[in-house]
Amino acid sequence: MKTTKECGEIYSYDATWDKATGKKPKAIKAFEGSTFEEPIFDDPIMQDLMENDMAEIFTTDVVAAILMCAPKSNYSWDLEVTKYGE
């Protein structure tokens, strides 16, 4: 079951994942939906905020979530910093 919202779709939680363990694994199905990944510089609202110097640092929700949830990583990843307007 999915509920359509203004900004995307929310799928209902599958409670069978609560019962998955190492001895009783659950197969992961391929994702059939679509993802939304727009660069921060293509967002007209973020461009307006940057042009009006509303803050010193801007980020997207995806980048903020990654930084907050990954205090230690087993895999390397890169963070790209771009200076706007100079």
C-alpha cells in the first residue's frame, strides 16, 4: 500500500523485516521506484537563499542525513564542496 503525497510517495512498513535474522534471512528485492536527486545548485529556492546570503553553509537533506548517521564508515566516501558566486 502506498499513499501519494505532494512531494513523493510513502510506502507502508513491511513488518516481516522485524523477524529477519542471520539464520532466517529475507531476500532483498530490486527497487522498482524512482529516486529524486537534484543538485543543490539546480534548486531555485536554494539559489535564492544563496544569492541573498541567508546562511554560510547550505546542504540538502540527503547530505545532512549521511553526515549525521555515519559517525564511522567501513567504506570511503567523498564530500564535494562548491563555493557559490565566486
